[in-house]
Amino acid sequence: MKKSIALILILFGFLLPGLAAQEPNPDLPEDDFTRITYDTGDSVFSFGIGLLMPLFNSDNHGNFIPYGKQLGYGGMGYIEWNAYLTSRIRLGLQISGMFAQTINKNTLTMVPITAKFSYLLDFYPLTVPLTLGVGFSFNKLDRLFEFPPILKPGVGCYWSLRGNWELGGQVVYWWIPEIHFRDLADQTRFGNFLEISLGAVYHL
Amino acid sequence: MKKPLFFKTLLLAPALLGLVTACPNKEMGIFFSIENERKLNDNVLPNNATLTGMIKITETSPNVDRYVASTGYLYWVRAVDNFDYHLNANQGGRWERLDPPETGWLCSALVYSGTTSEKVFAVFYNPNASVPTGKLYYADPGVWPLGWTEITLSTNNIAATAQDVKIANDQAFILGYTGAGPERDYFVWNCSASNPSALTTAVTGLDLGKIPSAYFDAAYAGSKYYVSYGYRLFESTSPSGSFSTPSGYTLNTTDAYLITGLLASSFYTDHLFILQKGRGILFYDGGTNWDSAANLAPAVPRSLAEIELTAGPNTGKYLLLATETGGYEYQVPASPDGTAIDFVLPTLTTNGDNYKTLELRLNPALRFFFDKGITTNSNGQQDVIFALTAGYGLWGNRAGSSDRQWNRE
């Protein structure tokens, strides 16, 4: 857990200087900052890193089994591209990845690829995106491999900086149904995780 | 407003693809595996070791039981109830190294003759030699540490190199060869554990030819000795000669029908289990009945063991089967009739056992070693099942008060 947090802070530390070094937009007067608005046809590139908290498994009998010590906190990151359909709606593609270790130090890795829908609440200079990701995930543990669907509802909060950048974070719920049939039907589990991440948005 | 087709596809395609392909894994679910994983104890043996043999021997004075395992290097630990990894080898804790007969030599086979004649046999070789150096040794298990004595092999006055050794009914069967490279000629020698001495004549009737194989085994069932090598199977009433292919055995001379192991059954009197690629498990009564345990349907059986748990939460007779695709456990019927095996669903692991969640499940045992334990105590009989793997170390499963758990040795 401490290692994961340290790693994330270090990685994020690499990002901050780059963001802080952004030059003010020369087209705008220094003391006469004008808000930029975005609409259909504009697009953004985003990336971030954070923690993935394992919450619990649920099965198809209605049982909820907390991961507890079975799975440690994981590190995660993502990159995504989104296009504005309207001034309040973005649609795009996100690739994220996570890793976490089981109680015996086996490493779980998941790489979800999701289509992402965002509805933007505007509280300028804050933007609060309500998001929903739908896709599938490449899950691997030791020699086991799964390819389940994934659903990622979430909410974020980003501060508009001068220039084209926004900086903030998001909380995203990962719901991953691993559905099995026949002999393995009893092994059907619905994985539940919570992502807490810091990220940056760049308006292209 | 009608949405562009691109965005519809972007939304739906991954979801549909995910639903269709959610379950490519036939072994077990990942979240299920995480949920059931148990914290492992990890003794000091290398976790990537390949086990080439394991025995339990008793020093006569003082009376001390020890396990000896071979990973190439020999290791030992005292066999005790209430095993504790924090103790040293003499207290039944951490494994310690045992010297080979010659410095730097490795052990490729290790067997124990049992209770009648009581000898340990082993094959050692020099890993740094440019020519094959396999030598057969024996030792008295009642003296600790083991003192090794070489047994030379030859046939037709030509010195031979030892490759493997097996035990059946206190008879040692030694696989070896003369010559080098592709021109090797393979033979089997036999000696009684009660009188090990230089072996100058190979067993007659065991026509092994020039084809090398890692699959060699021997067993004694129904007053007959059985020897398997590659895809060949032989039987004889004498351990020293007159071997021939059993009547009714369908010999198929391709590697698709390699015999991976033999097991003389203690549950089914006079019966022999034959583990074979392509045929699964054959169940032979020594006469005319060759029953195929087809309902097991393992693609390639690797090892089979009979264990009887007399205390703890899962008493009963069990067959442990390891295949190349995973392990199985089968409970033997209470009253086996010996003519056909009616395997029932496994029960040993349903009581919280962690077998399904471990590497052991995916990297099955080359063979099992079962020990009924030393004494009984408040936790019941402290029996232990060892699983000897290729490249994934030695695993031990010790009886507990409520369940069983596999740990790394």
C-alpha cells in the first residue's frame, strides 16, 4: 500500500513541472483573461494516475465478499481522448491499466478499454464531469486470463488553468462481471473496485 | 438528431465483444481465485525446483524419522507432528542440505525400498562432466547421515551409466545404458534391496532398444512385477528375468501412448493402475480385464496416489490424480469391488482447501508422496501429502483441525 502511494506520488510529481511550465496564452492579455468555451468538433486528451481500491466480490447468489487482505490496493493509470458532441457532452475512448498484489504476492493486472461518455456540469472555473465507461478488460493473474466486460461510472472535478489545461481528479467505480458457465458457473464473480485518481485534461 | 454510426459502433462493439468473450479461461475465475487464495507458508526449498525424488526414512538409534527430498541437491528435515517452519531441521522445521556421495554431484533419482529390506537407492551424476557419469548408490537408512556405497552396472562386460531407479516389492529396478549419444543401448538391471551388489547382467526380456525416454517405472501387483519404459509395458513373475508384454495389452509404439507411471493399488487387491497418454488410466487385474477409467478423461495423466485419511475433517480413501492440465481428487467408494472404478466427486478440497487457487493447480505434480504421520494428537492424525512438481518446487499439505492447506516446502 505504501509503495503504491509512493509510486503514484512520484509519477505525478513528474507531471506537475510540465503543467506548471505552461506558458500563458500570448493571445490573451495578462490581466484580461477571457474564458474559452468548447463545443462540437473540439477534442481533449486526458491522462492520470491514481489508486484502485479493491472493494468486494459479489456472486450470483447475492453474497458480498470483501477482498480484505486477499488483494492489496493497486496502482492505476489511464489515457483517453474525447470529442465534444455538444458543449456539455463528450464521447471518447479510454485505455487504463492497474496492478495489485494478492495475499501471496501474485500480481493481478487489468487493462480496461472503454468507450467513455461524459456529461459536463459547469461551475466555472470548475468542471464536474459525470462519466460512464463501457467496454471490456484484459484481466490477468499468474497464468489465468479473462476478458470480461466492464462498466465504469464516475464523477470528477477539474480546475481550468490558463491555457488549454485542466487539472483535477476523479472517483470511478469499476464493475467487472466475470461470468462463467457450466462447470465453472459457481465461480462467477462480479468484481467491484473504486478508482481515486488525479488527472490532467488538455484541450487540443 | 441521429447519432453518427461511428459513435454507435464505438459504444456497442466493445461491450458486445466483452460479453461474448467474457470466459475464455477454462481453469478458474480470476476473482474467484483471489477470493479463495490462502496465505502460504514458504519453507526454504527453492520454489522453482524440480523434484527428482522423496523418501521417508527412520534412523534406528536414536529413533528419528526424517524426510529426504531431492531437487538435484539433497535436503532433509525431521518428520514430526505439528510442523513449524520457524524451527530448524532437527526440530522438524526448515530443510537442510545433505551431502552427496561426491562433492558437486546431483541426484536424479531417489527411492526407498520400504520396510522389509530397507535400503535407500539413488542415482547421482556430475553436472560438470563432459561425458555421462550417472552412478547408482545405496545407503542404510538406519544410519544418519546417509553413507553412500556405489553399485557398478555392466552388461556383456561393458560398463553402463545409471539413469533412473525404481522400487517394487523390495526389488530395485535400475534403468541404464551403454554407449553414448544416439547409439546408446538401454537396459534394466535388478537387485534385491536385501543384497545390493555389483550388477553385471541386465534383466532378460526387457527389450528397451536405443530410444531414450524419461518415462520409466516399476510396480508389483498380484504376484507380478511390472516395468514400463516409454510406450512399452512388461510383466514377469520374477524380478530378474523372463519379462514379456502382458497378454491383452495393446502395444502402440508411438510417443502418443507413453506410459507416464505405474501404481500397484493397495485399495484394489492385486490391481495395477497404468497411466498412459492417449488412453488415460488403465486398470488391470493381472489377468484379462483391462478396464479403462475413461470417466476421468485426463488428456495426459502424470501421477496417481492412493491416500487414506483416518483423522481430521475428511476421512476416507482418496485417489489423487495429477494431469498435465490440472489436478483432480476422487474419493474411492466405501466398498470397492475391484473390477470397475466408480469414481465419485472430489470431497477432499471442498472444505476450504486452497488447492484450486494455487500454482500447484496449474502446474501439477510429477508425483505425490503420502505419509500417514507420526502420532495422533488433539488435532487428529498429522498426515501429510507432498506434491513433487517440475519447476514449481515441493508442496506440502498437512492435516489440520478443520481443513487442509497446501504450502510451499
